[in-house]
Amino acid sequence: MAKTIMVVDDSASIRQVMGLTLKKSGYDVIEATDGRDALSKLTGQKINLIVCDLNMPNMDGITFLKSLKSTDGYRFTPVVMLTTESQESKKQEGKAAGARAWVVKPFKPEQMLDAVSKLMMP
């Protein structure tokens, strides 16, 4: 059975690139447009990993991450932050909230797949 990855980003083009890249590598993909949308799609199904943007409307990535980590069933789901932010303070804030990796846009698909394969939950 394929592993499932949720991609949370307000950019349709990023969701499309990530979706195609991950699907080609054999993953099932759930897309969400922001943190609030992502939380509404966490309905008890197994999510092996989440790739999340930092700056989004309605609910940003850090707020989403904090909510995710307090949700039964998703507390230990690894999260990769995918963002234009590269400041150390933002990275530390993300790490403190529970992010396991930080990938800066623009990114190469291979770079993302490498991070995903290293963090994928069994």
C-alpha cells in the first residue's frame, strides 16, 4: 500500500509540482491550501509525512504545526517545512514547533524526495 503525504501550500503551482513529484515516486498525495484546510482534512486516515509552507493565509505553517502536534493520531507525524524563509530564527521557531526538516524554495524535486525518504514514517 502506498504511503500518504499531505502537501500544504497556498500556491497552486507548488502543490502541483510537489504532487506530481511525489506521485511519480509512488506516494499518495493529499493537498491542502492552508493550515486550516489541512486540519479539516485530517480525518483519522494514516498520513506518513506532511510537507508544509510557512507563510499562508488563514493559518500559517507554524500555527498549523502546533495544532497538528496536539492532535491525537498525528502528534508524531514528521513535517518538512517548505518555504522561502531561510533566517535562522524562523528555522528555530519551526524546529521548536516540531518541524523535522527545512527546505528553502526554490528547491529541486530530488532535494525534496531525499528529505521525504529520510523522514518517512513506516
